[in-house]
Amino acid sequence: MQINGGVRFCEQGMKASIRAMHVQSEVLGMINENVAGFDKVGFQRREPVVSSFTEYIGIHGLSQTIDDQPGRIMVSKNPLDISMANKGYFQVQTPEGVRLTRDGRFKLDKLGNLLDLEDNPVLSDAGMPITLPVVPDNPAEVVVNSKGKISVYDKANGGLIDGGYLGIVDSNGVAVLNPEVKQGYNEHSNVILQNEFLSIKPVVRNFEANRQIFMMENSNLQKVISQLGSGS
């Protein structure tokens, strides 16, 4: 007794070409997003992930991952600009919930609350909004060490007093023990433009190849329809 098994997949070539062009357009969109985010503070590049069955299921087999490598760190004139030399994220409380970000451009309100640029509270390692015990007259009176500990100068006592720790976690929400916090620095994106431009070429070539196949198949189909019409 002999048992034969297998999987067969047959479809029109025009559908396959359209599906492939759709996937390549989405990949180009991710690359364009990386290029557009090159100068954005805290931006992390997107890496397209193409599964083994993408050629059959189209964009449903396409996903993306986040490159969590630290970006370019540059000096800032603002003492409340905070960056990290290691992997990790700051936590801010938004109306939609806790958001993780590498953008450490912070500010203080009149009550001493530490906020991001969108006025969202910055969270501590205890998950609570950070409020300094003393509202400084000058942001330079705020000191942040490499572990993320915040201190503020108290004129009444003539020394620094603790204001808590920045809540720095990884992508899974686990606390980062050694974030290498740098005060007075901004972290720009981790996008390398040369690599992005090089990655565009094979995608464009594949798109053009599928486009040519689609045009050939479309031309042949028109000829067949024309011949069938004339024969009737």
C-alpha cells in the first residue's frame, strides 16, 4: 500500500505579482519612516520581518521589530535633557496608559512635577509621578546621576536632597540596573542613513521585476480577450 501526500498551491500569476508589489511597498514605507526619523530625538529604527509564507499570504506575513540599540548622543544646553548610553526606556503616564520612550527631554512645572514635552508625568521606579521636594529657581540645580537618581539643591539647608529615581525599564517592563544615564544630553535616532539607502535598492528592484511581470501578464490577457472577442 502506497500513500502519497503533499501540498499544492496554484493561482494566477497576476495575483502573485500584485501581492508581491504590495509587500514591497510596505517595506519601502518602513524604510522611509526610518529615514524620516533620522533627526528625531529618541527615535528607534524599524526592521521589516518577512516570514516564510509572505509570498502566499501577502502583507499578513510581514511584521516589524524595533532596533533597541542606543542612538547618537549629543550635548544639550538643557540640564533637564536626559539620555541613556545603555538600552532602556523612560516611563511616562499618558491618558492611554504608561508609555515607554527614549525621548528624555523633560521639564518642570510650577509645582515641581517632572513632565515630558507633552506634559505627561514622568514616572519613578515606584511607578509614581516624580515631584521634586523643592522647586528649583534654575533647572541647573537639579542633578541626575548615572543610575537615574534625581537630587535637587535646597537653599534652606545648603545641600542636595533626594527626589527619587527615574523609572527606567526594558521593553518587557523589567527595571534596568545600569542605564548609564547622562544629564544634559539628547539621544538622537539610531538610524544609519547609508544602510537605509542601501536597503532600498533590492526592494525597488523586486518591485520593478514584479511590475514588469504584471504588465506582461496583463498584455497577454488583453490579447487573449481580444482574440476571443474577434472569434465570436
